[in-house]
Amino acid sequence: MKAKKGDWVQIHEVVLQPHERTANIPEDTKNVPLEMWVKGFLNHDANIGDTVEITTLTGRVVKGKLVEVNPTYTYGFGEFVPEILQIGITLRNILKEGDGRE
């Protein structure tokens, strides 16, 4: 995919390889690279996979591999936990009983 100068994009860069990481972190963390993903405006036309420079909303110029044009915000709060569904119901019942309301 072709991206044009000024497009809102996301880049990726490996900041530290596993052997470059400090010893003062958990073993499972130490065994993987430290990576960064940054969003910003593309400074020059490029293709996905190219090394590019972007300018972030705060004005920083950052270099990395172009991974997405017009990136979306995707996040979640994990798997559904049925017990959590009952917390609000149970709490409301407890509060109603506490002040004498039905």
C-alpha cells in the first residue's frame, strides 16, 4: 500500500534487542526485544514496510518501519468473566438493604 506525505500512519521499531536489555527485569521480559509503536504524520511518500520518518502530534520526529496507514485504536479488557457480571447486581442489592429502601 502506498502512503503519501502527511498521511496519519503507525510505525514500529525495535528499541533494544534481548541481549541489550538490563538484567534487573523479569526473565520472560528480558528474553524479548523492547519494541515501540508510534503514530504520526508521514514526512515523505512511502510503502508499507519502508523505513520512514514521522512527526508525532507533539512534534517529535521518529524513525521506524511503516506498518499501517490510518491506524485504528484497538484495545480490550480481556476475556469475559461471568463473575464480574454479577458484581453490579450484588452491590446494588447490598446498598438497597443498607439504607432501608426496597
